[in-house]
Amino acid sequence: MTDLGPLIPRNREAHPDAYDPAYKTSVARSPYLPLLSMESGLSEETGPTFGHSKLGVLDNNLILNWTKGAAPAVGERILMHGRVVDENNRAVPNTLVEIWQANAGGRYRHKKDTYLAPLDPNFGGCGRTLTDENGYYQFLTIRPGAYPWPNRGNDWRPMHIHISVYGHSFGQRLITQMYFEGDPLINHCPIAATIKNRSQLDRLVAPLDLASSRPLDFLAYKFDIVLRGRRQTMFENKLEGM
Amino acid sequence: MVQKLDTLVETPSQTAGPYVHIGLMPTYAGNAGYYDEEIGTSPIADGAKGEVIEIVGSVFDGTGWAMRDALLESWQPDAAGKFPGQEGADPAVTGLCRFAADADTGEFTLRTVKPGKVAQRGGGFAAPHISVWICARGINIGLQTRIYFEDEDNSTDPLLARIEQRPRVDTLIAKKIGEGKYRFDVRLQGEGETVFLDI
């Protein structure tokens, strides 16, 4: 069992379908034809690695990183933290976790966002970090605001933080969103509702984690992430022609 | 009742949304200088061995509109088919590139080295290709595909061989439009729909 086997095939039932008419933009952006399923090879089993040298000390502190530490962002201070593991429940160490989000008023610092809530001069809205040897990561940030978006007549995004993870192979690539426990907008959001399995959607809802909060400073929300795993049996290295 | 499995279920995907560039390509989003060093700005450094090539194209939605907000990532080996981290790999090839459709024209450009063929588990080779992952608003789970090259021998590639409708193979093959220049368009749905992968 020295060599890792192929990636475990993706369980598509764990994910949203490409086509979901309640999320209007998906209608013209979803393939009609079935995906071509194949066993992974080196192209999917290898992936980029990132060193600490590329990262700055404030990269995972969104309260301070836009102003390079000069002034804190407005909003409810929170710690977002958790572990990245694979389907075999093994830690995924030294992997890049990137996040981006709206400010406390629900406005993104993006040239295309024209929502009437103002930009916070002290908030940029993105961060990145590497998981430690146990797959653990953390970000200090502010809780993003909910905001309206053009879809059906009156659709609002629940408070959410976007998360991007690589794992150790390009085939593990995953982008998702973290929601907040107790947000009533989750049940009205057509993007959250693209996930048809309620227990899967619940896995995107971070619980309030009082034990990890710091009194008189910040609240904590825990968000664990499971990436695809590798098949590991003694039968992987099959001989040619077998 | 049966015994309990120890395996976990993958975290579900959600769309990267319209503002994905803030997180992955801050300079493109208008936030240049956010990070000291941005990730994936080029898959190669100076001195990379092999032929430097440029691939241009667009990602078209089902109405034929070239999407202005598509963000793509590519992953590839060096000119000898070795991936970063493999023994003997070209240290000037980092392999990952992030690139986005132009906000005005919808056209993207990927500048890289042409990859070599890749050894397969159990023998044989995959024809030279670049893995591509596409995300955008309206894409609920990132779309995987591959760029092959029309001036390479693709006849024994195991993935291309699996495509039943032979004309669809062409959707994965970049067309040569000049010396070291290729065109690769992605069509998300309908006529000429690109073959997307579950791999």
C-alpha cells in the first residue's frame, strides 16, 4: 500500500446539479450532455503546492489586511476556523485555503459590485492561509452582511463567505460557501437551494463556537471541509493487461 | 442495520459567484497590491524549457454569448511531461495558472509552455494536454475539461478514445492559428458543447 491509488470518484449526488432554474444564471451555463467519467491519472492526482514564503503575515486577517494593519474594518469580529480533511478522514496539511466576502454592509470590493451599501475604507474582503500539519486553518474577519441580488423579484443572499481549496491534487479542487447558524435567509436562497440534500446543505452552515471565541474580542464559527480522497487498497498496482 | 463506514462525504460545492476575482485574482478585480505576491499569475518562470505558446479563446454560454466573468485555472506538466514535484521536473514550470475572460471582450489568454505527454497508470501515455477548471456565476460546481493540440498525435490518448461521438473530440483540441498560437473555445451547452469531465 505504498502508492496512493486514484481519486475516489466524485459522488455527484453530494453536489448541486449544474442546471437549476431557480438560480437563473445556471440555465444558460449548464452543460446539457453528461460528463465523461474516467479514472483519475497524474493530471488530476498532482496539484500545485504553495510555500509560506508567498504569504504575508496579515493574509489571514481580513480585519487588518486591506490597510496593512493601519486600521480595523467595521463589523462583528469573528474567527472562522476548522479543519480540511479528505474522505478517508485524513488531515490535508499545507494546503491553500482562500476566502472572499462582502463587507459588513453586504458590499464587495469589486469593480462590478454597485450595491448601494458603502465600501468600508478599511476592508478589502479577501484572505488566504495554509493549513497546518493537522489540516487546521483560521481566519480573523468580520461577519459579512446579507445583500440583495438580481435573480427573482426579491432574492437576498444569506450572510456567507466564499472558500476555495486545492487539497493536494488538482482533482480535489473545490469552491464552496460558508453560511452562518441561525440565518433565516438560508432557507430562501436559490443558490443554497441548489443543494437538494438538506443534510448536505447543513454541512455548509457553520455553528457558533463559543468555546473558541475570545471574550471581549471576537466570536468564533467552525467550518470543516471534506475534500475527495484517494483509494487505498493493495490491489491498485495492477499489472499491465490484468 | 449494517456496520458503519468510516468514509466521509465530500463538502458540497457552491457557485464561485460574480466576485470570484476578488479572492483568486485581486488585481483583475481592481485590487492590485492586495497581496505582496499573487498566486497563479503564470504557470512558467523565465527559463522554462520547451516551446512557449499562447492559447486564446472564450467561454460561451448556451446563447452563444462570450462570458465576461468566467475564471479559469490550468494545471499542466513541463515540456517533458513531468508535473511540479515529480523527480526531474523543470523547476521553472509551476504548472498552475489563473486567467480570466476579459471584462470587455470575453477573451482569455493563457501563456505557457507546451506540455509533454504524460505516463499513465498501467502503461501508455496521455497525449499532451492541459487540464482546465472553469468557474463563474451560474456554474454550481467547477467544470473540468482539457486542452489538447491539433499538431500533436492524439490518436492513442485514452480519454479522447472514450468519446463515443467522434466529432465531439474536436471540442477538446486547440486549433493552431499561428506560430506558437492556438485557439481554444469552450461552449457550455448546446451546439458544439465542450466535453466536460468527471475525473
